[in-house]
Amino acid sequence: MRVIVIGAGAIGLNCAYALERAGAEVTILDAAGVGAGASRRNAGWVVPTMSGPVPAPGIVLQSLRWMARRDSPLRIRPRLNAEFAGFMFQMLRNCNARQFEAGLSATLALNERTFELFDALAADGVPFESHRRGLYLLFQSEQKLKHHAEELETLARLGWDSSTVLDAQALRAAVPQASDEVVGGIDCPGERFIEPNSFVDGLAGVLAQRGVKICTQAKVSGVERGADGQVKAVIAGERWPADAFVVAAGAASGRVSSMFRGRVRIQPGKGYGFDLPNPAASFAKALYLAEGKVALTPFDDRVRLSGTMEFGTDESINEVRADGILATTRTYLSGWPAPGSTENSRAWSGQRPMTPDGLPVIGPLPGQPNVVVATGHAMLGITLSPVTGQLVSAMVLDRRVPPEAAAFRVDR
Ligand SMILES: Cc1cc2nc3c(=O)[nH]c(=O)nc-3n(C[C@H](O)[C@H](O)[C@H](O)COP(=O)(O)OP(=O)(O)OC[C@H]3O[C@@H](n4cnc5c(N)ncnc54)[C@H](O)[C@@H]3O)c2cc1C
């Protein structure tokens, strides 16, 4: 079977990988290049313990408090656009305990195979930088620490019991750089992280070796249907015929799906990051600066800081908000350089594909069994990329929706 995958991010590459392994003849079309979207610009965490959807109970009040600060971790820029307003309204409606727990449990079920699938990629010869050093969560508020520990108890009830609460003394012994403002933390020793560039380049390299054609600067702009109404080809400069199509275009997936007459609600959720090539401090594990929502990832050659969520904006960089990441880091870690100092490099930005209920969209377009969508992975697109590839491969080649994918269908 000939399959066209639209998008060469972590999701598209993993879909192509699973499809090729299952015997399909795969071509990837990307408007820009491999990993040109969010898939190079993220923290690289592989974190089943963070399976909770973004719309969560309590987030509305917290968001209102944040709206007043120009450097806060969240910004919603209101836009006079019905699609955007409808999206935000739905997202607010999903900020309740029932939806959150249902989303958490469905996502956790997908994540059951995540580590095993990353190991399988490595064993199969995909070269990428991977760390099994785990993660410390740092808190400045006793109340937030208690609340998060309770959330982890929910995970333990769902069978994911891998974290320990640390008091201030134990936390400082583990993370000597922690500032006096840090009151405690949580140790998640089982979590992992990968280096995103090596991950997408590693996958693309192996795919190319196995005969998968990866066409960059190939923006899909339309589709062609046969007399039976089924999609027969996409247009990206030239005509690309195939038997099945996978839409994995990240934050642009709503637009691309509409070319296939599908309705998939996606809005970009912009994040910022900094890469610090020569950090003064070294870190045993990745760190999550909890209230500030900043991720610190110690790769082999640099430390990456990332965070913030902006809705309703383009890819441009708002220096004040990006610098908020550096300013926040200084309140958690002693001796951290100030924003604007020479030790800090320039900010980059990445667009997370967000959905109103915070869950990915993985499934055939209604009434179009040969078009499968795989997007909306929000903050978990790296974590969930291998399992998404497996699900999509079953949907495309066997025309089967695995039971664990039911919660992620397009028309939910
Ligand atoms: C700051 C930040 C930190 C993050 N940290 C983590 C983390 O620690 N762990 C984690 O699991 N996730 C994390 N994420 C989320 C993760 O990066 C995304 O969920 C993931 O990269 C999405 O992958 P994707 O393949 O769906 O989209 P993308 O990587 O955005 O790829 C989409 C591709 O589609 C292409 N495209 C778009 N339109 C077209 C078209 N018309 N024709 C052809 N091609 C097209 C684009 O060029 C792009 O290459 C983070 C994200 C950000 C921004």
C-alpha cells in the first residue's frame, strides 16, 4: 500500500516508521524540513507521569491571575475570530475534574508502552541521545507541592507509582543549586528525556536508508478525489497519488484537515526556550520548576530551558515573556545568570498543537477511511510519538481502530 504522510515532525516520522516496518511504501511531504515545527523545539521529556491534559481544574483562576503579568507562563491574546473564540470557550468548559481524570487515564493507557517503544526504536538502530536519569520537580509553595503529590497519588491508583516526595532538606541534598525559595520537591526517577534534534534526525536517517522518500519544501495545498469520492492524491507543487494519507502537520493540522473536508480543532500553543551551551552548573536529572512551569533539560552538550504557553499569537518572539523563563529560573536556582547577560543565548519559539480538551486527535476522518489524522499532542508530542505511530499504522493498514485509541477519535 502506498501511503503519504503529511508532516515530518516527531509524529509524522513515527507514523512513517511504523508504517514502513509493517510493509507500506511511504512518502513524507513536509512544507519546510525534518522537525521544522515543534519537534526540534521542546524539552525532550518522555514523561508518562505528566499524562494529565492541559485543561485542568483550578487552571481558570490561575490563568486569570497570570493574565495580569507580562512575563507569566500563560498568555491568551483574544482574537476576533469565531474559531479561536469557540476553541477557548471549549477549553474552559473542559477544566473540570471529571474530564481531567478521564483524559489522564486514557493518555496513561497509551503511555503504558512508551518506554518499551523508545527502547525498540533504539534496538532497531535509530540513533538518538537518550537519558534515563529521571526528573525532579521543584516547588516554592507547600500547598502546590501537596496538590501535585495528590495528583501523583491518582497516577499511583491508575498503576503508575514511581515518585517520592522530598522535603526541603532531601531536595537540597539532591539538587544543591536549589535556592532558599524552594520548599521541597518530587523525585520521578523512572522518567526519561531525549535530545530532540538527534531524535528527528535519527528517525529521518533510518527511514531514508529503508527507502522512505522524505520530500522537504513540499507544502500540501490541496487534494484530489476520484469518482467514488475517496482522496486519491494530494497536491504539493506536483501531484502525489497514494492509497492512504496521514495528516501529521502539527499546529497546521486543522488547516490541512479542512483540505480533506475534515474538521479538526487545533490552535497553536506557543512555547519559548533557550539553549545554554556552557552552563555553569551541571544537573543530575531534568528539573521542572513547578509554579513557573519551566523545564530544564541537561543534554550532553547544553542545558535547555523551556516553557510558557501563548494562545492567539504567531511564531514571533516576545522577549519579555521569553525572558520570564530566565527570571523564573533565577528564583529556583542560585547563581543563575540574569536575563540579557552574555551567558544566556537567544530565545527560540515552538508551536504546540493544542486541542480544546487537551487530548490528541488520532483516528480516521469520519467517512474517509483512507485519511487518518495524528495531531494535537500538546505537551506530549515527543512522549506519545512512538505509540501514535503504532496506532496509525493499524488504522491505515488494517482499517482498525485499536480500543485504546477510542478516546482520541476525531469526532469525540
Ligand atoms: C517549549 C516546548 C516544550 C515541549 N516539551 C515537550 C516535552 O518535553 N515532551 C514532549 O513529549 N513534548 C513536548 N513538547 C510538545 C512537542 O514538541 C509537540 O507536541 C510535538 O513536537 C508535535 O509534533 P508534530 O509532529 O505533531 O508537529 P510538528 O513537529 O510541529 O511537525 C509538523 C510538521 O508539519 C509540517 N507542515 C505543516 N503544514 C504542512 C503542509 N501544508 N504540508 C506539508 N507539511 C506541513 C511542518 O513544516 C512541520 O514540520 C513541547 C513543545 C514546546 C513548544
